[in-house]
Amino acid sequence: MSRITILLVDDHTVVREGFRKMLEFDKDLSIVGEAKDGREAVTLVEQLRPEVVLMDIAMPRLNGLAATRQMLKLRPTTKVLILSAHGDESYVKSAAEAGAKGFMLKQTTMEEVGKAIRAVQQGKPFFSVQAPGTYPDPSSRSSARLKIPDGKSPQLTSREMEILQLVAEGSGNKEIALELSIGIKTVEKHREHLMSKLGLHDTAGLTRYAISAGIIESSVQVTIT
């Protein structure tokens, strides 16, 4: 019987090493690669074609939710299982909206992780943390839907989400242009669209929004006065 191939994605080396050591004891599972951020994960999904991706949410360069959307566009058959330290309702629903087949807390047992991997590999949802309401149909998603305090749900494209995260992490327009291999004027235009969609007027506002939406952790960018 062939083993289920898995890609581990987490920005903390010790976390990846821990999951690798534990999963290697299971003869039905095979770790084919590791990624330290969402952008690297998207690249490795194309190269390695894993059946299941164990994905963290808060990561530099590209967060787990945006990475999930991008990799599922490239390889719709790949199954994503989110492993997060946070079990808030907004995180769970955002993961489902991004197309993840499952959501678990990192504090869970290895036995549960193995059970979840097998379930999502077969196409069965596995949410150990339940949020009230019905999860959206992943096939109907066209862009990111982010929850913000006043209840509005602006739709951001994958590129806008990438730029929002980089802005919130403190990158300037030139750095973002180099990171994404696009022109500075294109970056400026995306920033204008972001501010218009979100009703914000400066970088501090974009950063606060990114934190409230779970795109970055509050410790990533502290200068938001």
C-alpha cells in the first residue's frame, strides 16, 4: 500500500522537526518536504505534489491562508490541513473559506493528527475545532473574505493579500516590488486599491487590519501608532 505524501509548513524549525519525528513513526505516512513560509510552500507543492499539506497560519512573506488559496489553484487535488495555535472562530472559518479540508490545534495528540491526515486525504472534512454556522463551499471561493470589526467583508485578491501582509510586516514599496517581481507603480496601485476597499488611509491602519484579520501576529509589527 502506498504511503500518504505530506508537506510540512511552519516558520518554526523546532515545530517542523517535532512533527517530522512523530509522523515518521507512522508507516502509512511519508514526509516529502518542508517549507518555512507560505511562498516556499506554494513552490514546493508544484515541485513535490504532496497529497496533504500540514499548514501553519501566521508565517512571514505569505501566510497560510493565502498560501492555501494559491496552492489549490495550482493543484486542486492537494488537501490542506491547518494546524494552528489559535482556535478562534474567525480562524476556523477563514481556513474553511480558503479551501482547507481540516483544522486542528497544535496542542492535539499525534494520534489525532494521523487520523486527520487520513481523513482529508480521502476528501473528508476534519475540523477538531468547530465554529458556529455552516462552512462555505470551497468551490465557490473567488477571493479572500476577511472578517473585520465592523462586520463588513471586503474581497481581496490573492495579490492584494500578499501586498497587505508585506506592508504590515514593514516592507516598503521597493522591497515589495523586488519580493513579488512586479513594478513599484503596480505596488502603489495595489496599495491604493487596498486602502479604498478597506476604508483605510495609512500604513498603520493596514497593519492593524492585518493583525485583526489574523494575517500576521501582533508581534511581527509593533510600530503601528
